[in-house]
Amino acid sequence: MRSPGEASGSLIQMGLRFRHGLVVWLALWAGVGEVLGQGAAPAATTIVEPPAPLLPRQVGKLTLGESAAGSAGDLTDERFGAGCGLVLKPADARPSGMDCRQLLKEDGLGRFAVGSYTGDGPARLVGVLRFSDATGAFSAFTYLRSQMAELREPEMDYKAGHAVASAGGKTTLIWAGTAVLMADAALTRQEVDQWFAVLPKVGGRRGLPPLLPTYMTPSSVRADTLHYALGPVGYAAMAGVLPVADLGWDKSLEAATAEVAGKDGHGKLTLLLYPTPQIAGERGRAIEKLINDRGPATFGATVKMRRVGPLLGIASGAFSADQAEALVGALRLNEQVTFDQKMPLEFHTEVKKTASLLQNIAVLCGVLILAALLLGLFLGGARAGLRVLMGKPAASEPEFLTINLRGRSSPLLSPPGSDAGRQGR
């Protein structure tokens, strides 16, 4: 028979075991419920906003009718067979012996759209090519312009990032930032401005126009023959003077060519822009060796090359050596540097800091002088007040112990028994 103490201990142990078991079961049920809840949770929904259409419904008095759109992977021979354009017809385009789809992909084509607009006059077919940045769009613009028959003098504004070209009153080509527009009609100045306003805009670095074409500064350069390329396909399409494989396209090279007409002859000016001066120097030596090995006559009667930082300029053709030297000698590199970090201290900042330090020193000296004056007035006034309280005049001459040596000798120095000695005692 158990004692009352043993019975009470057994009851306590049973209560503890029951409590522990209850806690374990509650934890298990909570875990099962969480797992079931996660399994039953609905899948997350992602909302993807479609890109804005390249062709607006209304442009001035024109209204969009039938249209079609696609991406770079939808390029077909039927749509891009004649002159590498959306609206160029075989009769309006020069024959092209290359696959233009490779060039558009090299320039970074993202989307395209083509549609028919109706208004006061006959229907107009308009196509828009959208590229990843303005440099790719300008490269495609220069090539498409070269494929247009009866080309007229283009209107270009590199700072604004747009250009207009027309061919024989039948086709209009527009470059605006990252977009290239083609229309199978001659557009007026007002209509061109309306299209500039509705074409998609891009800010930041993607919207910056290329700098390399701006280095074609000589007045003898023909603007209508300017070609700009970002890769070997585009460079081969513009009939470059140098071999495509020897330029180093894996180094992020940009190339531009233009025809030059002068009094002594005509030829081509080729500009090659590399990322760094070191790469430009290396490629420049390789190109010079190539020209010497094959002979300058292979590239023209006269060949002159000059390097300015990361820029290589090559003048080649049937003109005099002085003219070629003048062309490459006129190259100037106007670099634009952007920083994404704080700029280092400049000289004017150091001068400003020095001037501020001297000014603070002068202020400190003035404060110390003023404090000394106030302290002197306070101590002098306190001493004068103390003398007045003691019954003495506020201002008095200071008292000094003096040795009077005038008229008679000092008692301390007089011999004993003299009058001065007796008076001193």
C-alpha cells in the first residue's frame, strides 16, 4: 500500500506527462496546418504591362488603319527583302547584295511596326524600327539612307538626335533617338515635326547620339555619304576601305566613313573609335603594318593615318599628300566624361577652403582682442571700486621703493661717522 506522499508524487508526474504530450500534439497540428495552408495558397500573379505601340492612332490629320507589329525575331524576307526597309519598294531602292536582317540585329533592333495612314490625300504606308539605343538607330539610318535611290541632301541635327532624308519625292526617312521611321511619301516640314513629337523617347545614355560622326569636321566631307557602323556587317555594307577582319570588332569598335571631295582629288575619310588609347595604339600599329605589307596602292593612291587618343583617322584615295595630311591633321577629339561618383577636389575648392580658414582665424583674433578689452575693463573697474571703498582715490600713482642718489650719497654707502650716515640712522 502506497503512502500519501508517494500517491501525490505519482499524480504530479502524470500531470507533467499529460502537459508535455498536449504541447507536442499542439505543435504537430500547427505544423500540419501551416503546410496545408501553404499548399492551398493561390499562386502569385505578375502583371506585365505591354509596351507602348510604335504607331499612334492619330498623327495630325492622319488616322491609322491596318497595321502589324513584331520583334526582331519576326524578320522575314518578304517584309525586309527590298533595301532592308519596311516600306521601300524594289523600284525605289538600290540593289543590295546582303541580308539586311543581320545588320538590323547587329544594330540592336528590338521591335518594328508597319501600318497604313489615311487622311486628306492618298493612303501612306509608314514603318517604324525601334532599337535598343540611339547609336544603333543612327547606324541603321545611315545604311537605309544609302539604299534610297535619288537621295537628296539630308537634314541632320546631332545635338537634337534626329535627321531627315528624302529620295526623289517618293520616300522619307527619319531618325529620332532610338527610332527610325520610313514613309512611302514626301513629308512636309510640319508633318515631320508631328512625327518627331509622337515617336517614342528614351532618356539617359540610351538616348545619347553617337559622337564619332561629329568628328567629321572638314567642310570637304560630304554629309550625304556618311556611314556609321557598330559591327562587321554594317562596316562591310558601307564598303569600307580596310579589311573587316583586321579592325578588332571584339574591342567595342565604332567606325564611320565619308567621301571627301577637294581641289586636288577625292577619296575617303575613315574614323575608328576604340574604348581606350592603348587599344587604339595597338590596332593602329597593326593597320599600319597591314598597309605597308599590301602596299598603299591597294587602299588608294595616297594613304595617311593619325591617332588622337582612342581615335584613328585614315585618309585614303586619289588626292595629294598635302590634302590627306590636312584631313587627318584636322581631327580633334572632344571628349565628354560623365561620373557616377563624387568628383575629386579641384583647385578652386582648395582655394575656397584656404580663404575660409583665414577668415575664421581673423574672426578668432577679433574675439580674443574683444575678450581682452572686456577683461581689462572688468579688472580695472573692480580695483578702482575697491579703492573707493577703502577711502582712497580711484586713480592713484603706483608706489615704488626708490633709492634717492641725487644731491647726496646714500646712507648705506656713506662711511661711519659722516652726516649722511647719522641721518640714515
